[in-house]
Amino acid sequence: MSDLTPKDPRVEQAGASDESLQAAHEKLLGRKPDDGAHYKMLPLVLLFVFSGLIFYAGTYLNQYSARYDATVFNENGHSTKGVTAVAKIDPMVLGKKNFELVCATCHQVTGLGVPGVYPPLAESEWVNGSEERLIRIVLHGLKGPVSVKGTVYSAAAMPVFGKVAASGYNWSDDKIAAVLTYIRASFGNKAPAVTSEQVAAIHAKEADRKEWSAEELLKLP
């Protein structure tokens, strides 16, 4: 007796071979599944260009990064061993900048001060005289009356600028030296520059010193 039961197409598909399924897909799509899936290799020219850029970037960073030492570009920092230090900022430029930002509030940008209140720096015997006295005034502050060019000023005290106790500014030795160098060469003054080494020497010796009086300073050489 013959089997008259209709064949289930799903059963036929399940029994089909991989080759027949592939042929059926090709017939339906009109092309092979992989047709057109071609990938072009990156041109050698671009490969060389990218390689050259990477090499240049590495060389540039190695030469100019200063080994990523933050102190190299810090005006108050110290260069790391083996790294060429960047040239320091001109003391006159640094001194003028800080003088105009802070000191000019009292002494004015002209260095003439305010009559009867803030003493002048222009042609002042304190500015043109002993640099060690002047360093101490800025480093530790000045209290009490002071005579400048024959006029006594007692209305306001000189604040503490150095990195010492009770300082409101915490200026570095370099910054103090730059400001003093600037005022000793400006406003008609013609006194020698002050170095950061001079400031550092007094700073180290008198780190705990409080404000000076004019009388105490005049006793110093």
C-alpha cells in the first residue's frame, strides 16, 4: 500500500543539504552572499604618513615636555636634575607686575605715595640705601613712624610680604627681590639690583622675626 500522506515541506527543508540551501539562497538573491563584500587594504602611502606623524609626535614630546616636570615652568620652582631649566622671567618685568598689582595701591604707580599718609619711593633714602634694610622691611614688615625725605609718616604700617609668620602675602624670595630691584631702578632711583640670594640669606637667618621699627633698622649696617 502506497503512502498517500502529503509530504511536509518543513521536513524536506530539514533534510536538505548545506549545498542545496546555499543554492536556494543564491537563486533568491540573484548573487552569492559574499558578492561585493570586498575590503580594500589601506594604501601604503597613508600607512607611511600615519607612521611618520606618530614618530614626529613622540620626538616632539621627548624634546619639549621637560619630562613633564611642573617646576620647570614655575617661576618659584627648581629644575629637576637632568632637565635644562627654562630662562627665568626678567626681574624688572616680574617686579613691575607685582608692584602695580599690590604696592601701587599705597605708593601709587608713580612711586610718589600719598602725602602725609604713604611715603614716596621716588628718590627715597630707604629705597636707595642699604638693600638689607629694604629687604627686611618687605620681608618682615615695618611698624611705627618712619621719616622719608624729611617727612614723618605714621598713619599706616608696612605689611608683611615674606613667607613668614603673620604674612598676608607669602611672597617668595624671588618675587621680593624682583619688586625691590624694580623700585630701586624706577621713579628716578638708581640703586643696584637685589638678588633672590640676598633675600634668602636674611630670610633663613631671621625666619621668626616680627615687624621692624625704623629705629631698629637704622642701627643695622
